[in-house]
Amino acid sequence: MRSIGEMARDSGLSVSALRFYDRAGVLVPAWVDPVSGYRWYGPDQCEEARLLTRLRRAGMPLPDIRLVLAGWSGADTDLVRKLLEAHLRRLELGLSDARSEFSAVRALLEGREKPMTSPRTAAVRLTVPAAELAAALDAVRFAAGTDPELPMLGGVLFDIEGEALRVVATDRYRMAVARARATGHDGAREQVIVPAPLADAMRALLSGEDGDGPVRLSVDGDRVTLEAGDRQAAGQGLDHDFPDYRRLVRLPAGRRAVVDVPAFREALETGPVRTSETPGPDGTPCDLSVLRPAADGTVTVCADGEEREAGEAGNDGPNHVAVNREFLLHALDAGARDRLVLEFGAPTAPLAVRRPDAEDTFSLLMPVRLEN
């Protein structure tokens, strides 16, 4: 017999995933200690756990997996074969439909005239308070992408318009936006994507600046330069278009909760987690925190089943939202305040993390779909 920890080590599934599959009736332990509640698994269940992992990677739904495991050790494997074949057909049909739709989208994209943009004929020069630019970079850097297939997300957008410099970063799963004051530019709106290494070099340069002393930022063609006294950080901007982030941050009004960050962080780090059955950015399952806002402005980190109970109780407003716990902890750090505002929409809407004193500096975290 294996304990749940030994089973996790030998099968490659996490302890929380094993608990989830137990509650889902997919991989039930051979014996549960009635006193301690400890789960124990039989000798053959490690093979079943590895099989379960393969089927989930192939996208097979849990009801079908339950039947596969039930028929796996039987003499008649006809049901198992038919389930595998049926799922493979679904995948093939889905791939065929996806290819057809993607072909149509590509045709639309190729037929769409790209708007003609005027080349930058003069360098853009502006002055920014060093402390504000440093704080803005700190607020967004964690959200920059690292996927080589999406190089346009591998940096920080500098969006210059009027007396404002907005910095933005996103890796698709999260987005962060911050604002700093800017003077010296009264022309058309200009944008440049600063590669992540250059953004880090700029932040290091700002570390030597005291108070709100000004630094000079210039964009000349694709070259970006930040000057602080007689020191500078300079390099080429990314030759890509950044997505229109302004469309992505238009969220419907939701329920707000002000959280004490140290206490909330402790609740996240020590509280219950669920394992996502949907791979995260690195292709592996991630730990999820399920959050439930209450009408009194408090936020609960839910244990398994509590979010369903809240929904069944008919509470008004969004019942819960599941987010990548690591990403949420990063957003709390980037918020750089002892109190932050969490804004909840529907369970499928992004979770917004805002500063109560500067709501134009915020993070958005995409929710993760919960199984069952």
C-alpha cells in the first residue's frame, strides 16, 4: 500500500490532484483510515494514475476516463477500445474544424489592408520623474511574456500620450498597467516596445536616482534611450505591434473588496489550493486559489466544495473565481501597498488587483476554469 505522498511521488500526480480525482470518483483510494482520514492506494493503482495522466493530457473528459479505468483490468477490453477510438475521432474532427476556421481567419487577415502608419520623423523626447518610472516598471515587469513564439509580448510597452507615459506588459494570462507623469511631448501618440532586458537595465539605472528627480526618455526611430545624469541605458525597441491593451482593460463593474495584503498573502500561502487540470503557461498544471467575495467586503480562500456551496446558497454577485496562486502572489507584490483592492466580475472575467490610491496602476489575472 502507498500513502498519498508516496503515490504522488511514484505516479507523477500532485497530492492535491489525487485528492481531486478521489472526490471526482475517478481514482478512489483502496482504503481510507476512518480515524485520521489518510488515503492509502493499492499496488495496481499507480499504473492507473499514470494512465489517468496520459488520458488527461490527451484531453479525454473525466466521465470517459472513469469508464476507462473501470474497464482497464477486465478481461473484455472492448469498452476501453471504443472509448479511446471515440475520443480520437472527436479530436480529429475538432482539429479539422479548427483548421477550416483558421484558414478562413487567415484569408480575412491577408485580405485586410494594414493601416498605413507614418514613420517617426523626429525623435520623441520627454522628462519623467525617476521615482514614478521606477514604480511603474516595478508594477508591470512581472507580467512580461517569455514565449519565443510571441516576441511582441517579450517586453514592456511604453505608450506616450500627452502628459502621461503608460507602461504595459502581458503574457496573455495576466496583464499589468501603470502610469507615470511625463512632460515635453505634445505631439501624436507614440508607442515602443522595450525588450525585457532593456527594461531591466532602465530599472537598474533608476535605482541610483533619489526622490522625484527627472530622467530623460527619448525614442528615435527604433532606438530607445533613458538618461539619468551622465548615465544612460539604450537599445533597440522590438519591431512588432503590441495588442490594443485599452480594449482588454474595459471591464464591467464588479464587486470590490479591500484586502490587508500581509494577512491575505498568509491566507493564500497557507490556505487550500486546487490543482488546475488545464496546463499553465509552462505546460504543467498549476496551483489554484479559489476566491469568494462576500457582500461585507471580505474575501475567503475557499476549500474544495465551498465554492459550490456558495453557488447553491444563491448568494448575489459572483460566487467565486479561481486564479493561478503564484500569479496572484506576484500581483500582490507588484501592487506595493499594504492594502489593495480586488475587483471581481463573473467567474469567467479577469480578477483586477488595484491600488486604492492610484487606480490607473493595476493588474489583471485571467481566471482558470475549474473542473466539475
